[in-house]
Amino acid sequence: MIRDSMFLQPEQTLFQRFMNLNWGLVFLLCCVMGVGATSLYSAAGGSFSPWADKQLIRFCGGLVIMCAVALVDMRWWYRLAWPLYGVAFVLLILVDIMGHIGMGAQRWINLGFIQIQPSEIMKIAVIMALARHFHGAGPEQVRRLTFLIIPAVLILAPVGLVMLQPDLGTAMLILMGGAAMVFIAGAPLWIFISAIAAGLAAIPIGWQFMHEYQKQRVYVFLNPELDPLGSGYHITQSKIALGSGGVYGKGFMEGTQSKLNFLPEKQTDFIFTLWAEEWGLFGGAFLLGLFALIFMTCLRIAMRCRHNFGRYLAVGLTVNFSLHVFINISMAMGLIPVVGIPLPMVSHGGTAMISTLIGFGLIMCCHVYRHSKVTR
């Protein structure tokens, strides 16, 4: 259980808040973005169009939004936690009613000039709502089963809506990120053991409701040689590309599997494979090292924050982003079934990029306002 502490900090001017931004974290994010832009440039055969140019523009715009989010008073984010969750929830309902269908799933809302993916917004909104719920709660409260009913509803309601799209990967991310928040808050261990046991027992029932392509992914995961030219094509090509990269890689824009278009979804889900094929084991380790430094910086921010809302928020967002990285790279290596989770700030995608930078903006806000008092 994270104990609350109340420390007053003199009001900071806008300039002081700007100077208090964690510029080391900004530098690390720019490095990861550099990897993404380099990979997208290579994926397009040595051209900024159609992916790298858009990604760079989104990142620059996202950086401005991230800094703006970080400069807003933390107490405002505390007050906005419930309204933002409500807006994200309504958007998820609208997606299931009138969402845009693409690649076999109904995940987007078309606003004319831009398409938004509400499930990406909900991943952050859930963490904000849970951080507000647990802020100021004592250990005895968190151990009460009745106190955990609201967090359970906050997590499971959007998970159900996202699974209807269907987007099993994002639904699992919301579920695991939310469960991590509840665990960090100090909920009894027996609740998680019971939930896992119930989940395992429900697998035969859930299997009946899965789409055929989802079942095929599980079959291929259990038996990679089952259908190498069909449902197993993605993961087979990914493994070939990863292995052919070797220790030092084939060189920039020299990846044969990606350059000759054997590697599918090379600009999104399998962009780590493209990077590792061209830059080898060292390149892959370099990218993982950057992510590790980012997450360590974020956890340090959480530990130095003197109010529970900021601690929960920073830890929850860090867990969420680290799950993204773990699942995407494990998927590319064939360690888990293919679930379509992008690699943060590396994979091509607008809403994912902006929502990720908003999340890091909230973490930096926890840093700027680490000494502030947040009352219930």
C-alpha cells in the first residue's frame, strides 16, 4: 500500500514549471522516436512518404501536447479523472454502434478530418479514474471487497466494449493495467488468485465466442508449422527476419524480408522485426535499453511523488506502456499469439502516438507537481 503524504509546494510560475519538466525523459522519448522514424523510412523503401513524414509530424505535435499536459495543475487532472473516463466510455459505445470498420474490426470513429480510436483513450482514462479512486484510501478500505466493486466495474465495463469491436489485445491491456493498479493499491492477494482461477475456468466458454481468425492465431502459436502460408504466415516471416538479422544485422535498408515485402505489417505490428533484421541483436538490445531507461525514469518519478494520486497515476501508466512493449516484442518473437499491439512511438499510428505522449505528459506532470498537495 502506498502511504499518502501531504506536502505543500509554493505555487510555481509557468516558466518554473517549464524548467521543471523532466528533460532527460524527453530526450529518451526523442531517441525512441528516432528509431521509429528510421524504421518507417526504411519500410517505405527509402522514402519519408507515406509513413515516416506523418509520424514525425504527429510526434512534433504530440510533444507540444505532452508539455502542455505536464504544465497543467495536477489538481485539475484529479478533478477531470471521472469526466474523462465518462467521455471515453461514451466514445467506446459510439464505436460499437456506428464506428468505422477497417481490417475486419470496428475500432475507429471518423470525424472527417481525422479518425480516432477511443480504446487508446480509454487505456489512460481507466488509470486516471483508478488513481483517483484509490487516492486517500486507507489500507483497511482497500482490503474490503465492497470497496473494490467500483474498480472492478471501471475495468471490466470498457474491457467488454473493446472485446465487442473485436480487439482482444487492447482489452487484455486494459484488464492487465487495471489489475496492476488494484494490486499496487494493496488489494488482498486471494482476490487475484480467485480471479485468475475464474478466468482459467471460463476459457472453454470464452473460446466459443472467439472469432475464427482469433482461434487460428492460438492454433498457430501452439503449432507454428500448422499453416506457414496462411494463418501462420506473419509469425513465420517474423522469425525468419529476426534470425537472419544475426548479431550485427544486415544494414540500414538492407533487410531482405522487409524490403521484398515478405514481412507483413512491417510499419505497425512487426516494426521491431524490421529494426532487428537491419540492426541485429545489438540494435534490438539498444531499443530495449532505451525503453528500460524510460520506464526506470518514470518509476523514479512515481517514487518521488508525495501524493498518492500522482504515484498511482505514474506507476499505472508506466505498467501500461511496459506491457505494450513486452507484448509487441513477444508477439514478434512468437512467444505469445499475435494480438495486434503496436510498439509505442515506433509503430505507425496517429491515435496511439498522441495518447502515448499524453500519458507521458501526465507522468511528467507528476514530476512537476511532485511536492503539491492533492486533496480528495
